[in-house]
Amino acid sequence: MKLPIRWKVTFGALLAVACSLVIAGVVTVRSLEQLHVVQLNDDLAAKARLVEYSLHQLFQSPEQPPPPSRIQSMVRELGSRASARITVIAADGTVIADSAVRDEDLPGIENHRTRPEVQQSLSTGHGQDVRASHTTGERTMYWALVMTGPKHGDPIVIRVGLPMMLLDHDIDQLEHKILIALGIAFLTALSLTIWLARGLTQPLSDIAQAAQRLASGSQTVPIKTTAQDEVGLLAATLNQLADQLHAKIGELSEDRAQLLAVLTSMVEGVMVLDRRGYVLQINPALERIFGIARAEARGRPFAELFRHRQLNELVEVMLRSRTNHESEIVLPLTSRCLQIEASVAGGERDNEACLVLVFHDITELRHLETIRKDFVANVSHELRTPLTSIKGYVEALLDGAKDDPDMAASFLDIILKQSDRLNLLIEDLLELSQIESGRVLFREDPIDVHAVVDRALSTMKPLAEKKRHRLLSRLEETLPLAIGDEDRLVQVLTNLLDNAVKYTPAGGTITVAAKHSSKPGAAERPGGSIELSVSDTGIGIPDSDRPRVFERFYRVDKARSRELGGTGLGLAIVKHIVEGQGGHVWVEANEPQGSRFIVRLPIGGGPRLPAQVTEASSR
Ligand code: ADP
């Protein structure tokens, strides 16, 4: 992990302090050392002059040069008084006397002419040097001068030497003390630096942590700092920024949630594209319409996702022209009819909403329109047929047929029949329109199915007998009570029986049966049902026509139906009445011959359904 700023500051400051202390220590020790050496040098010079002064008398005597033993004893005496080594050297380098050497060893001392201090003094009058003594082996500081005015012979060099041991010891002690002082200074600087660095960097770490929390999107806590400097300003700014950011995020989330709620609850499919034609957003309704998943669609090019030529062209034109468009398409697989309202949203960059397409599923609308148109056409046609016939016969009567009593009677009979047919048609139309409009409310009474079947059979008996049909009743003994409108149920049964009589050649068998079924009458009404059926041994209905016989004006054989006085509305009325009471009706083939119409009625009742709700299912 990277080093925290606190330790960077601490180490940086400590390094600077340590460097300063080391430099200061070294400079101090060196300066003191030099000072000591200078002082020692001065000391030696003074001592050398004093020795020269003391020996001067000895060498100024008018007689012979002084005997070496005398010089040696005097040098020894002066050496012990001056606490220094004193050497007297002849100009040729011969050591005449030395306080640090025993008398008997003197002749054996090596020649000192090559000693630097001796050479210097012989050429300049005085000389100095620091080195390990050849004689004593100790590190020694030497100071030499040439004795002035000796009466006899060559000049004589007086040299004073002082061992550096004392000086070195003093310097060692000094260094030790300075080291301790520097150590204390360093420790003080260390604690001060840590304290200062902590005070300085703590708010910065708080700010860094807060910024991290802010970036990760987690709940942020305001940064607390009492600092009034730039750090305090930074913390305050960051707090302000976090507040603004939270407020903005909150606002945006709310907007987004509302938008999503709207998009999700919309029945219309919505799709948003960017300027390249890439899908940015689709809603659940669109997922259902096109059978694609939102996750799979987002971020993909529109043309790749929806392989529909007309749709792709529309999007291309819109992306080029940037104008709103409306269009209608039919999906090839599902045959659903979609109305598209495409508007330009104005996004000028990638991933920005540029086009919004709203898809209205108008399949039902279009279907209803077709039904309505067909219905109008059918009604016109159905009305026109008897009217044309009536008109024709009336004209024929007016043209002279009225004068022929037989012809007139026959024509008037036809006119009456056509008028009855017209009347029947209009009655059925009115009935159907009332049921469909929801104005007819079905009763919800307990119904004894036995009684209903008896009523219907007694009504139909004369007609059936006329065609020599056998009317059979096969009802289970113990049937539960159905819930519904008894009169309407009788009407349903009568219609079905009427058809059975009509579409069964003379001498057929028509059976009414009823049984208790465990299947529910309707999805929302559990608890079993009653299945009421009317079977005949008549002409039957081809498989392909069976699903359509409940449509208005649908007839398998138009001519035969008209001939038999049918309006083509009977089964449509049956279906509406049954479904209006929460039931279900369908037709099957009757084995070995004929048709069987089955009405499933709920037992225990349920909410009454307005007939128009079932419009779609009456197709
Ligand atoms: P219609 O007034 O023509 O009988 P319906 O709506 O009652 O009209 O019946 C629609 C069509 O269904 C009839 O034209 C006929 O072709 C057919 N159909 C109805 N009931 C039967 C049946 N029991 N046997 C054979 N065909 C039938």
C-alpha cells in the first residue's frame, strides 16, 4: 500500500532535521577541533620561545660550546616544567638533547634533518607538524624555531612537542556530549514532527475517506474539522459538494423511479434510440409485443434487433430527417397491427435519447372495425333481401296482379312472410345490440335446470313433432342449482333446440342432457359447473366452420338458413347470454352424426359480466 501522507510528512521532516543535525554536529566538532589545535599551537609556540630564551644564555657563553650533558639535563628540567617534550637539534639534524630520551640513548637517535618542522624552521625561522613520533610512537604536535644569535657555529633548532593524546581525549569527550545533545534534539524533533504531522494530516485523511465514500456512493457523514485554514475550506467545500450531490442524486432517482413507473405501467410499447439508432431503453409492453428481453435489447443497433423492413425504413428516415412520423405496421409472425408514433427527442450525442417510438397495439381496434364494417354490410344485406322481395311483389300487385285474386293472395302471403322475417331480424338485432351494450343485466337466481329444460322442451315440442323428431331428455337426477337468469337460460335452450329442429332432417333425434361437472364454470368461479347439451342427428357442422358459427350472421349454408327462416344471429345471442352469466358455450360433432352444443354454467353464481366485455371472444 502507498505510504500515508502523515508518514510522508513525518519522514520528510525527520530526514531534514537529521541532516541538519548531522551537518551542525560535524561543523561544530570540526570547528572546536580546529580551535583546540590553534590554541595548542599557540601554546607550543609560547613554550618553544620560553625554552629558547632559557637555553639562549647557555649557548651565548664566550667559551666553548656547552657540554652536551649540561644541555641534556637542562632540557630535561625544562621539559618536565613545561610538561612537553623538548628537543635540541643541530643544523645538520643531529639531536643534541631530548627530554624524552635517556642520556645513554641520545647518541642512537636518528638524524632529525628530514623532519618537516625542522626543515621549515631552518628555512623560515619556525615550523610545525602533527604526526606520530618516530621516537615515542605517540601522535604529537611539534613546534620548532631556530635559536637566534648563538655564538658558536651553525644555528640550533629548538623543538617542543606535545602529545595529541590529551587533545584527542578532550575532542572525544566533546564529540560524545555533542552526540548526546544531537540525540536529544532529534528525539524532541521526532515527537514534535509526529504531533505536528498528525494535526496537519488528520483532517486530510478524513477528507480523503469522505471523498472515497462519496465516490463509492455509500452514505456520507459530514467531515468535522475545526481547522480554519485551507484544509478547513476544503472540508467545508467537500461537505457542500456532498450535500448538493445527494440532493441531485435524490432528485434524479425520484425522477427515474417516476419515469420507470410510467414506462412500466404503459400499455403502449415505448422504445428510445440514440442518434446512431442504438436502443437505449424499452418498456415491458414492448418486450411483450416483440418478444425480446430488455437486457438483450439495450445497447444494440435497432436494425439488428428488429428485422422489419418498414420499421427500419421509418427509423432511418427519421434519423436522417429529424422529423416526427406516424406509421402503421403488421408484425409478420403474430399478425399484430401496430400504430407507431415516432417523435424526435433531440439528442445529439451517442447514448443520448434521439428518437422515441411509441407502439400502440391496434389489432383489436382494427378487428372491431372490420367486425363493425362486416356487420353493417351484413345488416344492410339481410334487410335488403326481404325488402327487395316485398317491393317486387308490391310492384307486381300494383302492376295488375291485384286483379287476380289467387295471385294476389299468394303474393300477399309472401309479403307477409318477408315482413315477418324482417320483423324477426330487427327483433334479433335489437336484442343483440341491447345485450352487447351492457344495458341488459342478468338476474342471479338459483335455477333448477330440470324446470328450465321442461319449459324449453314444451315450447319446442309442437315444432319438433311437425318434423317427426324424437325429443329426448337425459338429465342427471340430482343436479345442483345453477345460478343465473332463468328466462334467459330458457331462451338459450330454445334457440339451440330451434336450430337442432331446423338443421335435422325429418324424423331425427334431439337429445337434451345435463350433468354435474367438476370443472369450474368460469376461471373466477371455482366449485364445479353444470354442463347442459343439445345434440341432434342432423346435417352437422364442418370442422372448419365450427369455431365461427357463433359470429353474427355467420352461416354454414346461407341459402338453407334463409330458407329455414334463420337470421344468422341466434347463436351470437346464445353466446352473449351464456357468457354474460359467467358461462361458456361451444359446439362439437355429435357421433355418429349431427352436432352437439354444450353450455357450461357455473354453480354458486358470481359477478355478472356486461355482454360487451365478451365482444372479443365472440369472433
Ligand atoms: P341461423 O339463424 O342461420 O340458424 P344461427 O346463429 O342460429 O343462425 O346459426 C348459425 C349457423 O350455424 C347456421 O346458419 C347453421 O349453418 C349453423 N348451425 C347452427 N345450429 C346448427 C345445428 N344444430 N346443426 C347444423 N348446423 C347448425
